[in-house]
Amino acid sequence: MRKMIAVLALSVLAANVMAAVSPEEAAKLGTTLTPVGAEKAGNADGSIPAWTGGIPKNAGAVDSKGFLADPFANEKPLFVITAATVDKYKDKLSDGQVAMFKRYPETYKIPVYPSHRTVNLPADIYESIKRSAVNVKAINDGNGLENFTGNRYYAFPIPKNGVEVLWNHITRYHGGNLRRIITQATPQTNGSYTPIRFEEEVAVPQAIPDIDPAKAANVLSYFKQSVTAPARLAGNVLLVHETLDQVKEPRLAWIYNAGQRRVRRAPQVSYDGPGTASDGLRTTDNFDMFSGAPDRYDWKLVGKKEMYIPYNSYKLDSPSLKYDDIIKAGHINQDLTRYELHRVWEVVGTVKPNERHIYAKRHMYIDEDSWQVALVDHYDGRGQLWRVAEGHAQFYYDHQVPAYTVETLYDLIAGRYIALGMKNEEKSSFVFGFAAKAADYTPAALRTEGVR
């Protein structure tokens, strides 16, 4: 009897870990489900429309710097949630959003607009998603991926548990190789701030022609970040080799320090190590709403629900805005934001008993159409709600890429926040599909990058 129980337990464990779906289930992709695994149908009252293919590549004009016109510029909010009305809508808000109304009752608001399911992806990405569905399996207690080859996107389009939902965010499509110039702000409580300017690149092994396949077998992406302002930080460069299974092979990171003119290994660039020039307001794994290894948490899939999340944030990305228009005391200028009702996956990460992290719990809400994390409530070791993250997303329709316009992380206790990703005043919008070389992502290349 004891032997039978043990076998049954192993079978259940195997079912949870070995999670490739059957061909019959995968056939739902593109039929009852969208090609990325979202529900194709709208909701019962029509407030969430059916997915009909997203918006076309020519949905709006693209200016000389690559900034996109707002396809919904003429729309007005259906209603605006304020501190006076928040109780009426709290079933579709996160606890963190509700807490923001209590923390900033006079200024925080959520303007809710009509919902538009804008996201669609290139045909070859849809094909890779189908391959992932029937081939990819989670290994090492869900912390690594097996049979994740070729175009490595969306490991589990039909997820069965919380860590698989999170993997879809981690492995989502960024448009191939991506280059961007962005600004970060960490305002004081009175709203004053010093802009931090980054030049960043993300490159994927499948889009680097001269990459050594053996060396890149466990690499999901290469990330390089150069600080170009202010002067006291300019010249510092970070290089990260983002590994797929970070239990088997931890993330590799190096920093070129311009003052010392030296390249050093940077093991602190992981988990709850401090984010670059963040004034202690974000962790390394707060970047991209969540990045890095999932292994320090148990991830529970609660289910799906309808929520008001930041969406189609074209107004917030307008090149006519200055950073001073966006950055205000307490939180960004909510008059520039746009929220819509969408279905999200709800996942709760709780730190494992034998692990440590400054966030004891992360309550996540992940958009079904893009697999981007939209909202995260972060709790400290006492169980107190501490930091509230909002990912203000837009769809780059000209390149068929969902991405963030601005990531915000609000510290409810300190009354401060960080806003990462603004590019309104920069010389260009995102550059997708640039030509990358393997030599650009070596520690030796950092010395060249960091010359002042």
C-alpha cells in the first residue's frame, strides 16, 4: 500500500512537472483559443470583446523617430475611478491599486476606457508557440525547460500551474533583438528627481548568426545596459547572460565600473539585489515587472479573472510630453494613463521555507493576450503590503510586439516610487531586429562600451 502511494505521488509530481500538452489540446490554439492561448471569446456582457486578430500593422502613423500614433486618441473614458468610488469597483482591482487610493486619495485615479484586444504576433512566432505546446516540459521543480529549442517563445501557451504562467511572461516575444534608449526616475516625496538615462540592448541567440550553439544552449537572452546620464554614473555598463535554468547554471553578470576602469563579475545582479541606480526602490528581479529565476518561490495558480489593468498606453508614450509632465509627487500623472477591462491570470508566489527574498509574497496579474505581467502586489516578511507595480503596456503594431511604455513601482511605506522605461524625450523609439554579433556580449566588450 505504501509503495502504491509513493508511485501515485510520483505520478502526480510528474504530471505537474512534465507539462507538454497533447496534440488534441494544442489544436485549441487558433480555434477556441487565440494562437497564444488566450480565450478567443469575449465576456458575457461584451465589455471584453472577442479577439478577432488584433489591430493591423498600419493601425496608425509612425513618426520619423519611430513613435506610434494613438489609434484610440478620440476615445474618452467610460468612467474614472477615484477614492470616492473605489469601493464600487474593488472586485476588479488589485489590493495594491485599492491601497494607492488610500495612500493618495486626492490625486490617484484610474481612468477606464473601452477595451481593445490589440495584440497579434508574426506568423513564425505562432508556429513556435504550437511547437512549444506539445514539446516543452518543465524540469528541476519547474525552474528549467526541456525541449525548448528553435525560436524560444511562450513555453506553455496552455498552462497547468502557476510557474508555467510565469514562464510565458519570461519567454514572451520582444521583437527579436531590441535596442532602446530610456529614462528612469526615482522622485523624492515632493516630486523632484534626477533623470537616469540608459542605452539598452536585448539580443536572443536565435537572432545572432555567429553564436556558438553549444555555448548558447542554456541562454534565453543577452542583455546590455549602459548608463549615459547623469555624469556621475555615465560610463558604467552591465552585461547579463540570462540563462534558462538558473538552478543548473545561475545568471551570469558582469559590470564595467568607469571609475575603476575594471570589469568585475556581478553576482548581486539577481533576485533581490538592488536595481541599477534605483535608490533602493526596486530589486533586480523587479525589472520587466519580473525577471530572472523563479526558483525561490512556490507559484500558485489561482485562476483567471477580469480586472482593470493599464493597457494601450499610447498617450503616455507621446513624444510631445516631457518627463516633467509624467513624473509627479507620489505617482505618475494618472491623467495620462489608460486602463481597460481585460482577463488576467492570477498567480501568487510565496517564498519557499528554505529560501529568502525581501518580498515574502508576490501577487501577480498577467494579461492573457500578451502574457505580460500587468500588476504585482509585493508583501514584506510581516505580511504587509509594501510595493505596488503597474506595467503600462502598449502594442507596437508596426512590428507586432507587445511591450511596456513605463513600469512603475510604488513604495506605500516610503511614499516614493520608481518609473522605468520613459522615452518621450529621446531621439528614437524602440529599434527592433537590429543586427547583433556574439562578440558584443562578452565581458571583453564591456571595456569598449564603457569608455567615457
